Amino acid sequence: MESQLTQLILAPAIAGFLCLILPRVKVIKELIAGIAAALVLYLSARVWSADPFSVRFFDFSPAGIPVNVDFVGTPLSLMMVLFVGLFGVLGVVYSWRYRRGEPGNHLYYAYMLWTLAASDLALLSDNLLFFVIAWELSTLFLYALVNCGHRNRVQAATAGYRTFGILGFSEAALLLGVIIIWTQYGTISMASLNIPTVGWLGVLLYLMFFAASAAKAGAIPLHTWIPSAAEGAPTSIMAYLPASIDKLLGIYLLVRISTDIFAVTAGIRLMVMIVGAVTILVAVMLALVQHNLKKLLAFHAVSQVGYMVLGIGTGTAIGIIGGLFHMINNALYKAVLFYGAGSVETQAKTTDLEKLGGLAKFMPLTFVSMVIAALAISGVPPLNGFASKWMIYQSCLEAGRPIMLIAAMLGSALTLASFIKVIYSVFLGQKPAGLPAVREASPAITLPQLALAILCIGFGVFAAWPVRTFLMPAIGKEFAASVVGSLGWGGTLWSPSLATILIIIGLAVGIIFYLLGRAFKPRRVSAYYGGEVLPKEDTRIPGTGFYGTIENLPLLKTAYADSEKGVWDPDYFVASIFNGIFVKGLKYMHTGVLSTYLSWSIIGLVVIIFVLIV
Amino acid sequence: MLVFNYLVFPGLLFATVAGLLTWWFDRKVTARVQYRVGPPWYQCFADVVKLLGKEVVLPENARRTGFLLAPITAVAASALVAAMLGVYNMNYGTGFVGDIIVFWYLLAIPSIMLILGGAASGNPLASVGSAREIKLLLSYELPFIIVLTMAILKAGTLSLGGIIEYQVGHGPILYSLSGVLGFIVALICVQAKLGLVPFDIPEAETELGGGVIYDYSGAALGAFKLSKGILFYTLPIFLITVFWGGIKIGDGWGILWAVLKYVLIIALITLIRNTNPRLRIDQAMRFFWGKLTLLAIIAFILSAIGI
């Protein structure tokens, strides 16, 4: 087991270095990245199928407190490792085509592989300190990857700062939390902790950890980095990190702190659930009025986190399974959506919904896969989004919080509305005159996309399979046993697969109906606009105006106007305080004189040596 | 057996016949109110058969597959709701936890298909219709979800079978102040789900010339009509099931009583449709998210304190 673990973490790390240092010959980086990612997936699968384990690499005791560097494979973390491997392969494969010919690809692939190594390290380490280090490494690579967006340099840089600012803040909280735990409880091994969240210290510690997980996953109010990143970062990275791997990490930490690192009280649970419900609603309301496809998808990446947080916050077995299932489903359909957005951007050279339209004719495969993903994210049965949301709804009621149920269901309706707008403005309607000639993206992009879309259907129609194979073992068989009853798979007339068969039969009947009506050979006629002969541009209705009515409703009008100015963003407040206190102080210290820096370093070194020796 | 349930009774065939007859009833009453003779009982069937004989035309901007697939998907989904609802009412035990959520989603599919079909036709009038339909969907879902949750909370179960059983034991949810309020809210939402006046905003014959179904003709239009017919039967039954004790098949009087409830609900729907002018979409949104949601919340609070 030790050798497998070492390989799992070292393979991508070394391959990343290779990408960096090998000569810039064609396809060599792509090849290395592909092989390394596939190797990681293979090793992850092996580790996942093995029994849970605990491996001690070494131990030491600074300042009298024993520190063991243990790698512990709990069922939960092993499942996460498996999916990190899967999304790693997907991300690399998609990048081959999407990033072809872009500058700085050696860095790009290196960061991608290092992200894999850092994520696996974070998921497997039992030692909180190592966990924090790996966690921060993954943030660092995220920052670097966001900056790889060469198409809009300035926005990418701004987004990078914002990402680093928010995640850095939350990680400072995490680190502080770990230090407090170390001093208060004398251990930083996750497995041996079970801190009750009573009293101010317990609650504070929980909040520190919660902030880190919420920021990584992107829950409100620490979400603003995702929409910012969407504007600048490469689309491949949006699908790779904020939509999948960062979600895995954030949700992993949330599950850990909600189930075993802390003994959570009902009050804390309620707080987590409120964060989830607010995230769902606020983010989806913001998504509704976006005019940029990538930014709109980013707000959905935030909104979907709300469901996971809500499900896990209930603390019931079905809620946690539903939350985890939703995390996997979200990564699947969000990847399809971001890939589609990337193809549209490559072809049409814009993601502004106002300037798009009528692309279905030219990009049929992209269109079909995006429609499936859009219906899945809205939770339309029998797709995968429905299966996981359905479990989360049940958990709300089981936890006795019907208000959360209302929020979650309304969130689904709003999500649907928002995606109707996307489908209409990008693919249906009419093609605007200014759009360049568009053709279908390369098979290297559409095939993985279609495969993922089919997985979206499969995970919905045969939802029992992923739930039993991956999720129920992940949270512990005894705990999960209570879920089986409330799932009710295979009830009369409705089990996802049976209902699908029935709907297909219904469609067959519909086709007979059409045959009777000779509907399959419709006559093409010129469009009819109430008898008027109109110039083509006059007959085009962009989808961006769909929700003008909602933007102008009383109350909402003010809220939207404020959010446009960024009044609701937390970094708006933080930045002003930060600028006043820290930046000016730091400016004073960072004079740019080398000798000053060196003397500080030497002072620091002396202090460290003094502490270690004495 | 399941396929029979789905295709014949109480699914596709039965629901279509019952729905089209209901639609005729609605048209006949409307005609009598307006001092017209009104259509004969088989008019709605004749309409569908006639549409089958007509040619399907496809406007030049339309996306063929989506345009043709939308109507039959709507029929397939609404027939599934009808079948499930009928089977649950015949045998309470067949439900499962969370089925009411399945109903909520399935009931939205016909609307989604109308929207996609309208959008796929590439006509500006249909686009406006689609935009209105989705906004209408958003508006009525909020109060609808709240009153559904109220019923769920009262019965203490997420399964429709459980809700019927609770009503068998404790009397229908409707027979309480909160129940009455919730029922009124749900009834108005059903009116909007059916796209009847005053909520026929997406079709708006007089201004959009049919809106979402502007470009539909022949068998495709017929399929949309069928789906609307099935919903005409399904939605009142859904209301009866959730708020009014369900349909008790057990004794002979049960069926009569159920038919009475059904006719009463249809009469109310027809009454609303004949006494109101069409709203603008922003008025409808303000109505649903404002007054009606407030009413739903009041019902919810009342039920929480047990009134």
C-alpha cells in the first residue's frame, strides 16, 4: 500500500516537472500529462478498491507534541481520490484540443498535474498540518492556472488576485484553527479528534474550518472568486477546478467537519443549512440576469454548491449521501456545460449571449449534450440531477426544516429558467448577422462531452448503482443502512429506470401518432410574421431580454442594482479594511531594498533555530 | 400490467378521453355563459382527428428535431403523471417516499416542452411566448411549492400515498382554515399551469397569435392539444388527491363523490376563466410572487400552528 500511495502522489508531481523542463517539442507535454493522468486514475482505482488503510510514513515530536505523518484511506477519502483521478483525466483530455497552440502550455500542464498531486495529498493525509499544506498548494496552483488565461490577460490577472485573496483569507482561518487545535487538544490527527461545538471555542473552530471548505467549494458569501475567475480563466480550467476538483476538496472537508472532526450541534447544523439555502437562491437569482455565458455558468457552479451544503448540513444519512451524489453529478454536467461554453467561445469568438444565437444548426452535438446537461442541472427527471436533489429534499424534511425544502425546490425552478435562457440565446432563435461562420467543435471535444452527457442520463436512470457502489460505503455501511428504506427504488410505476422505459413507450406512441399525421415529412415554409415582410435583423429576439420583467420587479430591482456595483461581495468590505490597515503597513515594510529583506530572513532563521534548539 | 396502466387505464388513453371530455365541458359551459349553443360532446376528439389529417409545416428557421420532439415528450410525461396518480389513488400502498417531488417535476415537463418547442420554431412571436411561459412557470411555482409543502408538513410524509392515508384518518386537509387557503392558492396555480385565462399570457391569441404554439400545425399541434387535455384531467385529480382526501374507489358512493369534487373544481376553473381578462406578464408575476405567495405563507403558518 505504501508504494502505491507514493506512486499516486509522486507520479503526477514528477510528470509535472517533466512537462516543465522537457524541450518544447510538439505534443510531448500533452502526452506526458495524458499518461500521468491516466496513471493517477489507475492507481486511484486500485487504492479505492482496496480496503481502508492507515500508513505511517514517519513521526516526530517538536515541542513535546507528537506529530505522526499518517496517510489514512477512509472510504470517504478514497472515493474522493477516485473521482479526482477521473476528473483529472477528463480535464487533461479536454485541454489537449482546447489549449492547442496557446502560449505557456508547459506551465499549464505542470500546474494541472501538481493540482492532482496536491489534492490527493490533502484527501489522504490524516495530519491536519499536512492537510493544510496540501490544501494551500492546490490553491496556489489554482491561482497559477487562472492566470494561464491568455485570451483576456487583464481579467485573468484580476480574477487570479481575487481568487487568491478569498481563498488565502479562508486558509489563514484554517491554519489558525489547526494551531488552536494543536495547542488546545494536543493532537492534529483528524482521526483522533471529535471536538464538541459547544462554547465559543468549539463554535469558532468549526467556523474557521467551515470558512475554508465554503470558500473552496464556493458557497456564499465566499463565492465571488468563481464568477470573477470565469471571466478570465481558461474555460478548461473552470471545468477542471471550480466545477470539479475544488468542489471535491471543499465538500470533503465539509463532510469531515460535519461528521467526525467535530461533534456538531443542531444550531451549527441549522447555520450550515441556512448557508446552503441562501447560496442556492442568491446565486441562481444572480445567474438569471447574467449576459455572459461563462459568468452565468459560474454562478450556477456556486448555486449548486448550495444543494450539497444543504444536504450535508442536515446531518442525516440521506442528506449526506445526497450531497455527495450531487457533488459528483454536478461535476459531470458542469463539465459538459463548460466544455460546451468553451467550444462556443472557440467557434464564435464570444460568450456574450446578446451576440449569439441559432448555433444548434451548426453545432448539433454540442447542442444536444448541452441540452441534456441543462435539463440535468435543473433536476428534470429522470436525469442525474434529479436523483440527488430528490434525496436532498427528503433530507430537509427528515431534519424537520420544510422552509429549506421550499428554497431548494424554488432554486430548481429558477435554475431551469436560467438554462432555458442559455439554450435559447446560444442555440435556438436566430443567428445574428455579425457572427462569424461557425462549425462543430472537433471530435476530441465533442466525444468526451457526449460521453459525459450519457453519464448524466445513466447516473439518473440507474441512480441506485452509483449510490450503492460509491456513496453508501463512503459514509459507512451502518450509517447508510437507514437510507435504503427512504430511497424506495423500484416502487410501483416509478423507479427512475422504469419511468424512463414508460416515457420511451410514450414517445413510441407519439411517433405512431406522428406517422398517422404524416408529421415526419413536414413541408418547409418561409417564416410568417403575422403577414409582415420584415428584414432579418428585426425578427431576431435575443434571449438576454427574457428576464427583464424580473429585474424590474419592486425590491428585486434595487437588489440587482446593488449587486451590479458589488455591494454584496464580501471582498468589497474586506478589501477596504485590508487596504487601510494591512496594505499600508506592508508597503512600509516592503521597501524593495534587498539588504532589509536579508536581515529579516536572518532574524527569522535565528528565531527558528533558537526555538528548535532550546 | 404497468404498461397497461400507463397506456390504457388510468394513463394515456383514459386520461386523454377524460381530459378531452372535461375540456368540452369547459367549452360548453363557457358557451352557455356567453349565450352560444356550444360544441357537441365529441368536438375535442374531432379537433384532434382533424389535426391529424392536416399537413405539418416547418418554418425555415425552425430546428426540426426539437420542434417535433417537444409535443410528444409533453404527452408522454403528462400520461405518466396521470398513470401514477390513478394507480396511487386505487392503492395507497404503491407510493414511495418523495413521490410528490416526482409529481412536481413531471408536471413541469409539459411547460418545459412548450417552451423548448416555441424556442425551436425560431419565430419572434413564439420566442416572446416562450419567455412568457418560463416567467409564468417561475411565478406560480413559488406559491405552489409553499402550499404543497404545507400539505406535506400536515401529513408528515413526503409520499402521496401517505398524504391520502393521513386524510383518510384525519379528514381531508381542505377542511381547515389553512387547508382552504392552501387549496385556493393551488387552484389558481393550476389555472396558470393549464394556461387558461387570465393566465393565457404565453399563448395570448389576440396579441401573439398563439405565442408558443404559433408555428405548430397538424399532428404536432394535435400532440400539444392532447397533452393539454391530459393535464386538464390530471391537475384537478392532483388537487383532489393532495387537498381533498383523494378518490375513494372502495365503495360505490366514493366514485360518485369523487366525480362531484372533480366537477366542482372544473366549474371553479371555468368560472375564473370566464370572469377575468388576461393579465400582463409583469402583473401576473407580481400577483403570484406578491399576493398569492403571501396567502400561501399565511396558510403555511396557520397550518404550522394547527389551524
